[in-house]
Amino acid sequence: MAGDIRNEDYPYEIDEQLTGFDSSVSSVKTMLETLISMPRNDIPQKLDPLDQAKLDLMSAYTLNSLFWMYLVTQGVNPREHGIKQELERIRTYMNKVKEITDKKKAARLDKGAAARFLRNALYDADDADSKKKSASKKAADTTSDAPQPKHPKHS
């Protein structure tokens, strides 16, 4: 027990959770430093409108989440604060952007290819032969029904 002396002021049971929290905060700090190091005006020029919307929503959600955590540390119940409605509003917009992204990724139907696929899948060789025979018979009938040209008389 003497070798397990700790100087922390928190219970040993939450040590693993605090370590995970610390690594998460470090990860967030690294990401924020990357974003902050770039001028804010340069970022939108490199992104398409959908990615700009994602970045703006992520930034708003992150800041509001941090404020939520701040309220918790100050002893204020964030569920009774206006921040809850703001987070829900941002989530609805995030869902809308996700729907747009999913629609972009969805497969599109090529009507011509689908028609060819169905035509070839439903192809019947016997049926095709009977259609060819009837078509050639019609062609022969139309040539026999046509008036015969007069042959010039040989003198």
C-alpha cells in the first residue's frame, strides 16, 4: 500500500475516466489549434458549400457543448438553461445536412440502362424468331402487293 501512494485529490475509482477525459481534451485542443492557426477567411474558400455548413455546425455545436460543460461546473442545471434548445436546434440542422449528404451518396437510376437490363432479362429466343418471321412475311406481302413496273417492249 505504501508503493501505491497518490498525490491526487480524487478517488481512485474515477482515475480511468479522468485519464480518458484528459486524452479527449488534448485531442480537442490539437484540433482547435489547427483550426485557429488558419485564418478564418481562408477556410471557406477551400471548401464547397456543404462542407462549409458542416464546419459551421460543428463549430457552433462544439462551442455550445463547451458552454454546457461550463454550466455544469458552475452548478447550473443546463437542462433548464436555454443552451439545451440551442443544442437541439443545431442538431436538427446537422440532421438536415446529413440527409443532403446521404442523398448525394444514394445510387441514381439510369433509366436507359434499366430498360436495356429488363429487355435483355426478359428476352425470349422463340418469341424473337416468331417476330422475325412475321416481319419478313409482312415485307414479302408488301412487295407482292405493289404494282409491277411495266417492262419495255422489245422490238
